[in-house]
Amino acid sequence: MLIPVNLTSSSSSSGGSLPPQLAPFGSDELILIEMQGTLETDSKRAGMMVGTLDIDDRTKKSTLRIGHHLLEGKLVNLPKPLAVLYRPPRPPTITEDDMDEEERSVEEEDVERDWAGAKKEQRGWDVVAVVKKKMVFSKRPMPMVASIPVAPGGSVVKK
Amino acid sequence: MNLKFGNDSADTGSFKLLELPPDLCKLVEQSLESNTTATWTIKGQTNDDAVLCTTNKTYAIRSIVLSNSVLVVTRPDDASTVGSGWEQEDVVIRDTLHEVLELVPSVPRLQVLNGLLRGREYDEGHEDEDMEDSQEGDAEEGRPTKRRKFTYDDARASLQASEMELDRGLRERRVLVLDGELRPIAPTHLTTVLELLLNYLVSLSLPHSAAPVTDLTLALEDDHEIKPKVTTQVMAWFGQVDDGLWSLNVNAVVKEIGLGILRAYKWWQDDPIPESVFVSKWKTAVGDTFEESVSLDLLLGNYLSQPSIDAFASSEPTLAYFPSSTLPTEPVARFADLFLTRTRWKADDIAPFLSEICVDNKERDKLLLKHARAITDAEGVWYTARMK
């Protein structure tokens, strides 16, 4: 089985350049943010607000405010550069119900198989960026006492 | 600026992180900058450990699981900004990752090739195969179908090696690519082709540093029915083909022909050949022009030389075929094999059989120190097996 990894400069993964204050944390179009635990949500999360990310222009310190919690981040050099691989979504295919028996078997035969019978080509990945730094929020979130209008949607949950 | 969740990764594509060794990082950056497209390939069968192949190297892929999460953050893609309430500064989380892929340089995994190619030798008399194949279909319907051909493309798709490493591996194993199919050439047939090539070089009085390829292939085809595609591949193994001219690697050819003769006198069949007989046979086979290149040194690691024990016969040593390539690669097993073959070895005699498994003389001496015992007598230093 072969999975191509393409090194191309024409990436279609992002919607353009990031705000300039973020550029030092990764590449022009993409940054990596590392945090302890995971962001957990109950409901559908697409488009939901997570928090507010701020970068102090002078100290280059970053903070992330999620609900009542404040995270302090720093810039960390990666021990080894990371290539960020991106795989575009699977193109919409005809669902099985729409196909009758005949069509389906034709499609089965169309799949190129290699010597051992495995599917020959898999969907490939594109190298969209090389990142040498990451933004790390390594500490536990600090509760915020002051009552600031809270953005809904997310909360940090410890593992 | 606001950090938001992007659309579900099933709709917008997913991400992976791949740790880059310095040389690969340079490659990626160059290709991203210079706008050229290159492709690496992840290879493996479902039960293999995956490897990543560049054009000339192979890397094993290991997954490192992270306890932290890594968020991939970009600008929102167009589809998600269509909704309301998006600001200029907003960035989105495209994917949450818990794994980094690490690359470790690895040797090409070509050992399986030996098994895959077993029984597919190309030998004399296989020239007419194409015709047999085409008749087979209509004439003998009931015959069990022939084994599926194993092609170069199959090898490229299923073997975990980069293209350059695969090509080198095929060359070293003397595998012909005939109409895409891989066929290791039978050693005897290879010797025949090489001997013919040398003969024609002389009889057509062609210079061996720049012999026209077509002259030779035509001669071999007309007089001996050896296909040009076989001849040209053999020529490429034993020299350089440039601009239709073949520059022959004399030592490589002479060595292969010597091996071809020696192969008939296998050590394990207890049928050695006197050294002088062998050398004169060898010289005849390579012809006058290349006679002076004949030297037993070319065959080091492929033969055992036995001093004559019979006091009445000529005191000449005898030779027998004993290729180091058939010995185990693991040091302990190799030493065990060597000491089963002979109970004691002179340092110079054992050295050629160790060169494959150590990078330099220093490492060889270390191996000898570890796995053998040195005894000095009037004749010099002998190595014997260590007592268990």
C-alpha cells in the first residue's frame, strides 16, 4: 500500500495569513498550541467560541482566557522541526443506497490492488508547513476573580 | 483575538505532525521555497510497520503519544466564515492532535525479495517464453494458471525501500527487469553472457572502455539468441553505459566469470579444484586481453584454500567454493558456522569472511577478540572457537 506525502507549496489548508502577532509562534499560516488536558465540549462545537487569545507585544507572553480561567503561555522552540501534514476531506461520494448492486460491483473492481491484494493508492497527505516553535500553556488554569463578561462555549477540563 | 472551534475535521480535512530529521527538513524547506513539487511515500503492507521513503532513503515511522493536546490553529477557511459573528482577528482550531510521528533512518527492507523471487530465475532457453505464454490460453484451458508475474511496479508498491535503494538491491541481486517482470538471472547464464561479451569485444576489436552497445547486442542476438534487453541490462551491471557506449568494469566482469567457474567446486560437496587448474581455466574463460586481471584476490570471501595434505601429490593448494554471502549475518552464528567449517583459521584466511558484518578492521578485531580465541604457534596466530 502506498500513501503519498506531497511536498507542495500550494497549500489549500488554511484561509490565509494569521494575524501578525501570531507569526513568531509558528509559520505565517499556522501555529501549534499545546496545552495540558483536552478541550471538552458537550454540544456541537463548530464555530463555537473557545476563548480569547492575547499576546503582549512587549514581552511576547501569550495568555488564553477561557471562561473564568486564565492560561499563561510561552514560546517554546521545538527540539526537532515538525512538518504539518494535511489531508483534505474525502470528496462527497454517492451513498450506498443510491447505488444498485451492479454499480457497486463495478466500483469494487475499479480499485487498483497491489501484489498482496491491498488497495494500491491511499489518499495522500500534503506538507503544508514546517513549524519550529510552538505556543505552550504548560500550567494549570488560574481561576479569575474579577467578573469579566464571560464568553460561552468552552471550558478547560483536567485529565 | 478570538480563538474558536473550526468546522468538524471530517468536513475540513485532518492534520498530522511529522518530526523531521535535519536533512529532511532542509529538503522540505527547499521544496516549499522553490515551488517545486516532490513526493515522499509511506509504504507498507497492513501487517508491516510503516516506513516513509524519499527518493533515496528509508525511514521507519514511530508514533509518539502525547499526554498534552496540540491544537492546530489557522485562519478560518472560507466555508466557516460565511456564518455570522466572525471578526477580522479570529483564528480557529482546525484539529486537536495527541500524537507526533517520529522518523528513524532505517535500512531498506529488501530481504523479502529473496523469497518473492525464488523460482523465477531467468535461464538459457527462456528466450521463447513469450510465445508459450500466448499459446497457453487457447490450447490448454484446463492447465492450472501460472503463478502471477511479480513486476517492478509490484516491488515498488509492496517493498519498504526507496526507489534508489530498490534499484541498487535489484542490481546487486542481479535481477533482470523483462517487460516489467522481475527475473533474477541464473548464475550460469550470467557467466555465459559475460564470456560472450568478452569474446565479441576481442573478435570485433572494440575498445573495452567505449564499446558500442548495439554492436554487441546484435552479435549476441544473431549468433546466440540472447535478447538485447538481457544483454543491455547485464552490461549496465558490469560497467557504465553512456551515449550508446559501454565502458566495461574489468575487475567486476573477471570476478563474476571466476565465480562462475568456481561455483562448480562446492566446498560442501568435497570436490576441490587445484589452484593452478582453476586459474588457467579462469584465464582461458576471460581471454588473452583480460588475462592479467585474473587474481585470486578478486574472489576473497568466496573460496576456501586447502593446502595439500597428500605428501606424494603436488604440494599445490586446492580451492573450493565457499561464499560468505550464504553465512549468517549475526556474528555469533557466523563464527559458529566458520568454526564448524574449520576448527582453526589463520587471521588472513578468516578476515574475508568477516568483512561483510563489520565496517572496518578495528571492528573486525573486536569481533575476533569476542568470538574467537587466538593461539600462537610456530606458524603464526591461529583463531579457534572459544570454549563454552
